[in-house]
Amino acid sequence: MVKSELEKLGIHQTNIELGMVETKEEINDDLLLELKSNLAKSGLELMDDNKSILVDRIKNVIIEMIHYSEEIPKVNYSDYIAEKLDYDYTYLSNLFSEVRGITIQHFIIKHKIERAKELILYKELNLTEIAYKLNYSSVAHLSNQFKKVTGHTPSYYKKIGQKRKCNLENL
């Protein structure tokens, strides 16, 4: 999709990755405006602000790490993110907080709890296995964060999830 829009406008790219495009030449303001408009029609957004781009890359690293990796890295998240993006973690952390209004740590916690909710509802894992998979130090630690974020315990969440599933099956 992005590649075809670039080609239509005669923009030569050297590299296209998820969320990033490198072009061979500078793009003038008129062409950039047209590209933004064409991408917006497809539900895509062109970000040309370096801070926003870096924050988006931070978010992508975290989401990939938590939702799509088989195992969350055992190293500190700060080390993992800094290494992946090749930036000083303090800089990344300050930038993320400035742009998003939330710390990287809180963003990670929110996504770990979302992942825990998925695992509770859709996988046959117990809380010990989920805590291990999400790199929590204990089930109690997972349960405490889960309750802080959702307002419910993991076992209560599992019960209401099973009730909903049962209700849907009875329709």
C-alpha cells in the first residue's frame, strides 16, 4: 500500500519496513502533503516529526516484545529497549513521558496486563505459567498489578470471561 503510493508520486524509496520508509531524495512540501493525503484515505498516518517517530518506535518495540514474542526477554526492559533502538534509555524514557504523558514503565505494565487478560481467557495456562511467561517475579506480583490496572483479580476476570463465553455459546 505505502510502496504503491510512493511509486504513484514518483518517490524512490531505499528501504520500507513496518512504520519506516527511507527515500533516496528529499521530498518537497507539496509532494509530502499529497502523500499524507493519499495515505490518510487508506487510514494511514505519515509522521515526519522525529520525536513522534521515535516514540512510535518505542511503542512498537514494547508491543512486539509483550504480545508477539514467545518469551519476554529476561534482561531489564530498559536495556532491551535501549539496545533495540540504539539510544540512551534515559533519553528515550524522558521523550516518551513528554510526548505520551505516561512513563515507559506504565505503558509496559498496561500491555503486560492486556496480554495476561488474553492468556487468561484464550489459553489453557494457569496463573503461575502466565506470571512466568510475562516475566513476573511471582503470581502475587502479577495479581497485584492486574488488580491495580483492571480493578479485578485474575481469578474474577477468568470467571466473568467464562460466563461470557458460556452465554455466547447458548445464543
